[in-house]
Amino acid sequence: MYKFVVKGTAFSSVDPKKVNVYENYLFCISEKGSISKMIAPGETEYESIIQEYSNINKFQELTKGQYILPGFIDLHIHAPQWAQAGTALDLPLYEWLNTYTFPLEAKFADVQFAETVYANLVSNLIKNGTTTALYFATVHRESSLRLAEICSEQGQRGLVGKVVMDDLEQNPDYYRDETTALALEDTELFIQEVQELNKQTPQGVYPVVTPRFIPSCTDDALKGLGELAEKYDVHVQSHCSESDWAHSFVQERFGKNDAFALNDFGLLTEKAVMAHCGFLSDDDMALFAEKGTAVAHCPISNAYFGNAVTPIAKLLHDYQIETGLGSDISGGFSPSLFDNIRQAVMSSRMLEDGVDKDCCSEKRGVSGSSITLNEAFYLATAGGGDSLSLPIGKLAVDYAWDVQILDSKELPIFSDDEPLMDIFQKILYLSRPENIEEVWVQGRKVHDKNKTRLEGQK
């Protein structure tokens, strides 16, 4: 027996280049919320399954114009910064952090304030189709744990990190870990608390070892965090070679690039996701590939603060590095990975073509840098799942039923015989949150636009 059966047309990445269309398939969902079977029209049991599960009211058939996409996987979110999203993005990074970001994050010592912001953020991300999120919280253990609890309660798959910032010289007095020892003690306790919470969270909630980035941490903290990641076999996240300043800072401090410095501390692992990575060298990329470390590409944020376009095509195809997509709230203003899919394609085209009109066309850009819409979709779905080493991000047997059901009725589709891959492209380029009818995580409906609308009319 299946928990329920859904009939509809769906799109899912097979690999970075290829998207499969599953037209009028039956998706049979297990009691654990994963896909047990996918049945194509014409297969022997197709009609009998429809009849059987219709009779017991466990069958859902999508209406005309509705389509299924895998839920999005956002690999880089600063959860407390949701409270300043859309603010001061015209400032230089250093000024933005010290004038806005650090004072805001310091407020999360107040767990009630944290709960207000985090509950609103998780709800909004779900409405935007994000079923799995990798979060930076703050240095505060209690409010970071509250974020993990909110993910558990609202049904989102959350990976949450209590941030470590212990360097007395590089962090403001009002916002940092009091001591290195306390930073490591709090991180270990946080890991234990979230692992306990995970036991009662069907979709999963995971602790993440989180040095903010090398400049914010002492050597002892970085070493201790690497040891904790190994001891508990947990995910790791940080920023890596994000900007000119950050990249140069690490070179001056260690005489090597971020990637090799992080690796020295045991922080480049198969469960590690490093954000941005705009300045990776070929040697850095080879190290990432060897270690199985993933890259979180944040195209909107990079346009504001990255100082360069991350060479995604090179990461994916020359080095086969696991790569996904991140919104980087609030360095990126949008909570929607639809927006970041579009920007990923645009940024790659700008890297390919170049931007300086006064430079000759042969030298203006970087050949082979552009990516397709299919590749950007892969980053937001299957690429994110691979990056986290979890069975999510694609429609396949034994993968979680993490999906978004979209209504295309308001999109410019005027012919019943329009090719499905053309419709797919229109969905990715033109969809807004209001096009998302339902969101499911691990076989549980966590958002229903129609139900929400009716409740709002009461």
C-alpha cells in the first residue's frame, strides 16, 4: 500500500544538461514520504492504481495547466538577515556588514525576536518553493536551536549552523563569541541538541559546523571545528574566496588560498558546502573535487558583493564539482530560487561575453562560461541534493517527495500543443510565488495556496 498517489506532468533533472519530462505519470508515495514507484501511461498497472487509490480517497490528479517541479534546495541563507532583506545593497561589503548586518545579528541574543524573524522566514521560503535550506544562524546557541525547531515544526528540511566568530581583532566587541573555548563548547552542545531534535523530525533537521569565514575565526577555533565535524560526522559550511578582500586576507595570513587553509583544518569534507568561491584557482578546484566539497553559487549576491562571476561551467564540467544554488539572503535580496536561476544564466552569459566595451571582443569575455537554463535548474534541485549528500532534489525512486505544484494558467501559453519543454522554460523564467499552488516535503503538504487564501477570508 502507498500513502497516496499523484497523477501529473513533472520535470526533473537527470544530469546538469538533461531534464526529463514525465507526462501524466503516477507518482506512488510511501508511508515514509519517498517515491516508491513511478508509473508511465500505458504500463500494466496504470489504470488499476488510479481506480484503487481513487476508491480510498488517496489519489490526487493535477488539473490542466498544473505541473510538478522538485522542491528547491537553497544552499546559502543567512537566516537573521531576513530582517534586513532589500536594505543597503548599494554599500561596499565591509560597510554593509558593520553598519547593518552585525548590529542586526547581535539582536538575536533575544530568543523571542529570533523566533519572530525565523518563523516568518521559513514560512516565506516554503511559499517560494524552497523545501530544503542550509542556514547560517548567529553566534547565539539558543536562538540557533530555535531556528532548527521552527524548521522541524513547519515541515521544512533544515540544516542549521550556530555561527562561530571568535577572533577578537576581526569581530566587533558587541557581536562575537566570548572565547574560543565557549564557541567550541556551544557548537558541540548545539550539534547534540539538533541531532536529538532530528529523531522527531521526519523530513530531517541537521546541525552544521559553521565558521563564518576564515577572517572571523582564530586558528584554534578552526582546528576545533574541524575536529567536531569529524567526531560527529556532520555537515560543514563557510564562505570561501568570496571577494577580493576576503581572498587576499587569507593569502596574507596563511600564504595560501582559502581552500587549502580550510582543508588544513579538516573543514573540506564530502559534507562541506562552501559559499561563493568566485576566486578559486585551478588547484583549489582540483582540491574541491578530490575532497567532494560542494560549492553554493549565489548569483544575485555575487552581483553586489562578489567582485567577480563564479565560473560555474568550469566547476561543473571541467572539475565535476558538486554545485548548487544559494539565495544568500540578504546579500541577495530575493528569497526565490526562481530569481537566482534566472540570474545564474544571466551572470554566466556576462562572463562569457565580457562587460568592457573598450576591450576587443576576442579578449572581453571568458570562452565556455555560459550555462543553460537546464543547468541552472539542476543547480537549484538535483545539484543541491548531491551537494548535501541527501536523496532529494529529483523525481526518482527512493527520493523524498519534496515537490512544488505550479499553476501555469497566468503564463503566456496559448496553445494546447505547445511543447512541454517550452512550457518548462516559461515556468522557470516567469513564475512568481503566487504561481505555486502547493508545496510538499517528505510526503507532507506544508503549503496550500488555496487553503491559505480561504483562511485569510475568514
